[in-house]
Amino acid sequence: MIRSVVRGVGSALPKRVLTNHEMESMVDTTGEWIVQRTGIRQRYIAGEGETTASLGEAAARAALANAGMQPGDIDLIVLATSTPDNTFPASAVNIQNRLGIHRGAAFDIQAVCSGFVFAMATADAYIRGGMARRALVIGAETFSRILDWNDRTTCVLFGDGAGAVVLEAGEGQGTVGDRGILTAHLRSDGAHKDKLYVDGGPSTTGKAGVVHMEGREVFKHAVGMITDVIYDAFKATGTEAGDIDWLVPHQANIRIIEGSARKLGIPMDKVVVTVDRHGNTSAASIPLALAEAVGDGRVKRGDLVLLEAMGGGFTWGSVLLRW
Ligand code: UT7
């Protein structure tokens, strides 16, 4: 059977770092509160000329180099973002053009913080269905541009960045020993749509709007939803927590990450954590963390890697893959 195998991974961050210390002079907060409640110590903020498409392009180029491939090898680009450069065309098309690719298909996916998991599942379905052979799956965000910088309950949490993987169709035996994506599980429930949302959009206000979040409400649901959809992945593949080499979670809050790992019985030394340095980069956080853990040699060929995310919508999902 066809499996979508990861051939390369890459990431890109804006130049500017914004520390908690600097945050103290911007809103009524303390570095201590931010670290204690979230684990975040700093985040990266896009400057002039840095956009979702430019960061996504840089991450894509890094992933292609890591895979030993050229842009022309790619026939599908799936970009997960909630902060596109323009309302349309899709920023995926912008990235496609920046890479000099003029074949195949490119489109955006919008599932907020779960976007990368949704994009991986989508690209996997295209590859297994024979509609694409080599896909760039990108998560890229510039949340700093949709934050209310006077709202201390949201502006301290988010950051900008991008990450990407190259997926290629490979041959598998249909067992959990195969390389590539083994299973993917996606969920949404719009009943929660007002707990984390942006108060604008083309069809309502004609403006981009800013992020609003009932943090405590999101927090309350997070661990249960994340672990539910991970149990789905275990059930579908006959695997269990003890089989996982690396958990690469969406990076929203260290307390959510630790709570999920504890509930699953996965020790923290098998969990990739970047939230301290990146903050919550929404759809970019998983591929940013993956690129780091592959780059420093933690994630190795043959490892069983579990991705999970939960975010606005609510949306949530998991992807289990063998590196
Ligand atoms: O990416 C996926 C979606 N997002 C998430 O997963 C985020 C989920 N939520 C969270 O991570 C947490 O709920 C937060 C980090 C957002 C907040 O942590 P919390 O422990 O739930 O705090 P809280 O909202 O219950 O607020 C506690 C107190 C409040 O003061 P009172 O009402 O107790 O007097 C807040 O007003 O902390 C106050 N507060 C702050 N204080 C200093 C809120 N923001 C700040 C701040 N600095 N930046």
C-alpha cells in the first residue's frame, strides 16, 4: 500500500525576539506570571517584509534542502494558516510562485492551531489516493498581526514562525512497521466557536480583526480532547503509549502539554517542547518543533512519532507516523 513518508523537514523564524521582560513594559503583566501559567519565556515577532508567505517559503526551502529535492519535484502544497497574506489568493499559491513551481495544486487549510495536523491528514489522503506524489505540508503564521497588543490575556501567548515537511509516496506493507503516516484522526465541534475566535473577517467587518479567547474554557477542554484523539490513533494501529518514541504536541501551554503526557503515560523526556522559546505559533508550532528535534538528532529514522493539536473551532486531531 501507499504510505506518505516524510523526506525532509525545515523551519523559519522571524529575526526579532520579544522577551517576557519587554512584555512587562507593554501590558500589565509579569514575566513570572507568563512563565508560571504558560511556560513561555520569549516569542518571535515578524518585522517589516516578513509575512506568512515569506516565512512559509523559507521553511519550505529548508525542508526541500533537507529532503535533497528541488521545488520542481513538488506537485502539491498544503499550507495551514489562519493568518494569510491576503484574503485571497491562498498564501499557498503565493509560496508556490515564490518557489517557482507552476504545476500541481496549492491551497490553504484553516483549522487554527490544529491546522498542521489537518494539513498532514489532507496531504496524506491526496498521496494515498494517487492525486499527488510529493507534497509540501507547511504551517506558517503571523499571529502578531491579529493580536490586540493591549489585551494581556492574549498578546503574551502567541508568536510568529513557520515549519514544513516534504511528504513522498512510498511503498508500505500496511503494518505499523511501515515508514510514513500510519493513521490520522481529525475532529471539530463548532459549538465551541465563540471560545477562541477573531472578531473580524471579509464577510462581516471587512477587516482582519483581533484574537479573543476564553483561556480558562479552552484549557478546560484541551487535555481531554487531545488524549481522546490520541486514543483513536492507538486503537486504529494497535499501538500504545509505551511504543511512542516522540510526542510532538502543538505548543500552546506547557501545562496542557504536561497534563496530556501525564494522562497518556508518556514521560516528558519523550516530549518535544519549544513553547518556552516560540510561544504559541498556532499551525506552525508542530513543524517548528519537529524541525528542531530532527535537527538536533532526537527524532531518528524509524522512530514512532505522535503529533497532536487542539485549537479554535474547536478543532483537534492526531497523526501517528514512523519517521
Ligand atoms: O492554541 C490552542 C488554544 N489555546 C490554548 O490552548 C490556551 C488555553 N488556555 C491557557 O493556556 C490558559 O487558560 C491561559 C494561559 C490563557 C491563562 O491561564 P489561566 O491559569 O487559565 O489563568 P486565568 O485565565 O484563569 O487568569 C488568572 C488570573 C486572572 O486574574 P483574576 O481574575 O484571578 O484576578 C487574569 O486576569 O490571571 C490574570 N491574567 C494575567 N495576569 C498577568 C490574565 N492574563 C494575565 C497576564 N499577566 N498576561
